[in-house]
Amino acid sequence: MKKIFFILCLCLVFAQGFAQQKGTVEYLEAKPGIHPIMLNDSVTKHLKVLTPIGDIKNGDGYARLDEDYCVMETANLEDVLTTFKNYKINNILFYVSRTFKQECFEQLKKMYGEPTLKDGTYWWQSKSYALSFEFNPKDAKMPGQAIGLFMRKQDLE
């Protein structure tokens, strides 16, 4: 009986690890963000790497990720902004320069698998989170810039 229980536990651990394997959309459940910040993290946990933008009212506000952390694998990101409510990160917006946008997209595919394309925007969606990436959005800060956005699916509804 102990052997069967042990084998079942090993199978469960293996299955759980496989379900959130890098290169699959399920990995978005494990890593929904840009290291070190992830969706639903407490902003107070990241005070050393986030700089508040404007006033924080009742735990709600905006912050910018310090420049040293604006990297996704080997793709440099121009800017990373977060919104938070009740001190919990609920969106992570990132801007990618023309130089690194294809490399960033390839890194996202390595992490989260193949996206779906809808109306010019690439989408990855897991059970709880969504990630969008657009190569040439109209609201980019600079021409040729790409924009990505990590968000909670509950905020899409």
C-alpha cells in the first residue's frame, strides 16, 4: 500500500511539472510576467526594483520596472510598466524597440508556445492569465515599437 501511494505521489508531481513546462501555454500559469515581477505579486515585495509613478491611493497605482531588469532572456525591453490594485500587480505592459521585437517574440514563443493571431495581435491564454503581443500597434510610443501586455483573464471580461 505504501508503494502504491508513493508511486501515485511521484506521478502527481511529474504530471504537475509537465503541465507547466516551458514552451507550453500552461507555463504562463507559472511565469505570468517579466522576471522578477509576476501578475498577482505584491508590489511591496518588489520595492527595490519598481519605482512608483504618481500617487498610490488605497493600494492602487502605477509603477515602472527599473531599467536593469528590462530584459527578456536576450531581448532588451525599452520600458516595463505595471498597474496594481490593493498592492497586487494586475497588468504588466512592456515596450520593445524595433531592434529587439522579433527576438522578443521568439523568446515568448520559447516560453509559452505558439500563439494565436487575432486582428494583428498575437495571444497566449492560460487558465488564469493572458499575454498579448503586437508588432506595430497604433499606440506605440515610437514608430516601429512593439507592445506586449500580461494581464489577468478576469480583467478581460
